[in-house]
Amino acid sequence: MSFRGWRGQLGRKLPDAFWEKILTCSTSGQSSLDLDIEQIRSINVDATRALADSLGIKYLDDRLRGVSTVSKSGWQKLATALQEAGYKLTKVSSDAASYGALSVWTVHSQTPERGKSFRRHSGVGSVWAVYSDGKSIMPDIQDFTEPVDAVYTWVDSADPVWQEAYREFKQSIPAGASHPSSRDLARYTSRDELKYSLRSLEMNMPWIRNIYLVTAGQAPTWLNTENSKIKLVSHSEIFDSPEECLPTFNSHAIETQLSNIGGLSEHFIYVNDDIFFGRPMSPNVFYTGSGAVKYSLAKAHYAEATNPRLAVNLAAQLNADLIQDKYGKTTALKFRHVAHPQRKSIHEIIRRSFIEEVNATAKHKFRHVDDISLPSSLAHYVAAAEGIGVPVDIDYSYVDLGSEHLAMKLYRLVRGRSMQMFCFNEVSSVSGTEKRGQLAKRVLDTLFPYKSSFEK
């Protein structure tokens, strides 16, 4: 459902109470199934492959992407049998598998609960990629085939120890020594976004190798630390000078140290916990076949920003100055607030080339006017300069939980087309925060109702 043009004008004229009511009717609670995403997917994979085996249909297991690959004629035979047996087939975007695939389908043998959408939850199905008859079923030359990790940064702002440290250092630092936005606790408010982000990742990107959760020595109470795929990393393990820099309340500072994570792969995706993945995607969404990062540019020129003192605009200007000094070229566009593909080697180039700026940012306990923003901006510029970064378009939606017409925007997420990624951000505290948070949680429960294997 589109809200552009006359539809958007009409939608914005309708009262918020109308959209809140229709959103409530269009969303449902959490799943009552006692199965997690990995278990549901395993049931679907085993069942559909067993049917293929019984029909003598040859297929291959593409473990890298978590898909089954089959020839066109084999799929036609299998699809007919699946439908006759009552399975649900959903065609998904080709970016869920390989450039060589003719089409990609998800198959559900495990029927979703009443009210749950097959299309919305296609990521828990068995994914089948269809190839031309007689064509070798192997990675395309444009497919990215190396290991990819994910890195999250997270803080438990409800932790009394964290709150005490926050108040102590907030009082000890003059207001002019940090950016004003860093002192708004809305920046640190948690509504279990991390839980839903991990659900969306496991549902739609099962090929992620390891997930590194970088925290201030904290862990969510619901986290299944027995899952070997989750690696808890404390700030003290990665900061070059922990005695000078910690504790820190500055995400920019933490981001300068990510390449110090032990065991981190060369290619990794940096994810804020307010980012969610809306449909099945392969590594090709994030990297070229040769491993170049695919970053997503915003349309806005930071030099034309109405508020140049915003932290993101100040960091963009500083990043531009560094790029000009090193490469003799300038920058203009900012980047979307999405999951950011990274190269560890690019982080290391930045840490060597701009050592003063990196060290200064690492020591700023709160966001500072002189901070660099490494993974979400500077790393993309350097990747482009080094010939291993390219801009791409993605299907993406940004929702500010403090904005007008929030319920209408959330309804669009539930009823519109599935995005590759979307973001729930809260720029600052506003009235009705609790109610807005409840609406957002209903949407997340609807889109990601099944718990992940990362939850207890």
C-alpha cells in the first residue's frame, strides 16, 4: 500500500486514532508455537527435500546461502507435487540466492498460525533456487562466497551500574565538551529492539557465520549464551587504551575499535539494534563477487543540511576533510541508516591513516563535535577511494518513532511490500513515548513472531 501522491495526502488527513485502530486490527501478538526460527526452517527443509528424494529429483545443498538448488525441469515437477500435498509456495526476490538463479521460492510445510502471513514470514520456509536445465548449479562469478559475520553494539540503559556511571561522567564533563544529543537518554532507551533485529537476521540471513555482540560487559536477560553463534564482546576486550577510554557512552568511540574483535572475519556487517531485515537476502545484497562493499547513499548533501550542527552532519564534514587530505577528492552525500557492510582491512587503513582522529574519538566518553563516524560513513568513503566500495539502491524504510502520523507509517510497514531493511529510530524524547513504543512493538511482534535460536 503506497502513501505517496494523493493517497499520502488523504492518509495524513485521517486522524491518528483511525490509523491506530486499523494498525491494531492488522497486527497480532507473539507466536504461541514452541519452536524457534531455526527449528521451523529445519522442519520445512527436511520435509521438502524428503519429497524431492521420493520423486527422484536431484538437488544440491547450498550451505553458504542456506538454500536448495534445483534445475528448472526438476522444480516444475517438485512444485506440482508440493502444491498437491498442500504446501505453500511463495516467490521471493532473486536477491535471496544467486545471480545465476532463474527464480527463488520459499516453501512452507509448517503452516503458520492463524493470522500469520506466508509472505511476511517467508524466511522460515525452505528456500529453493531454480536454475536453467543443463546449467552447472554452482556460484555465479558475480556471487559473493566468503564468510560474513555480523557485529552489533548494544547497551542496557536500565542497568543501575550503567546509570550510575552515566550520571557520574555526565556531570564531570562540561556541556561544551560533548554534543548536546549525547545527553538525551532517548538515545539509549531499549525496547528489546535487539531481540527483534536478531529474529529478522536469523529469519532472512541464516548464512551469517558469527554474531558479535559488543557491550559494556552486559548481556540481555533473554539471550541464549549457549548458542555458539553468538559471541559476547566487552568494551574492555577491544579498546586500545581501556584505562583512558572506559567507560564510554559514545557509539562513535566504540565503532573505532571494532577491527580489534578477536576472530572477526574480513567481511562483516555492522548493525545497530534498531535495524531490521524484512525479507530473505543473500550476501550479494551487501558485497560484489570480488568482495567490494555495497553501501547505500542518502539523497541529502550534508553541506545543505538545515541543521549543520547535528552530530551526523558534523561527522560527515570531518570525514570529508580527511578524505580530501588523503585522496585529493571530496565527498557530498551522506549514507542511509541501514546495516553497513564492512571490510576489516578498511578499518585498519583508517586506524593507520587517521590515527589522531581515531584516538581522539575513542577517548570521547560522549558524542563529541569532533568525532569521526567510522563504519557508517568514513569506511564507505575509504572503500570507494581504495576501489573496493560501490553505491547501490536498496528497498528501505526509515521510521522515526517521534514523528507525526506514526501509526500510518507503521501500518504501511505491515501491509506494504516487504523491505530489504527498515529502521525504527527515536531522534529525541517526545510526548506519548510509551504509547508509540507499544505500537512499534505490535508491529515487530507481527513481522517477527517466532523467537530466534538466540533467545532462551
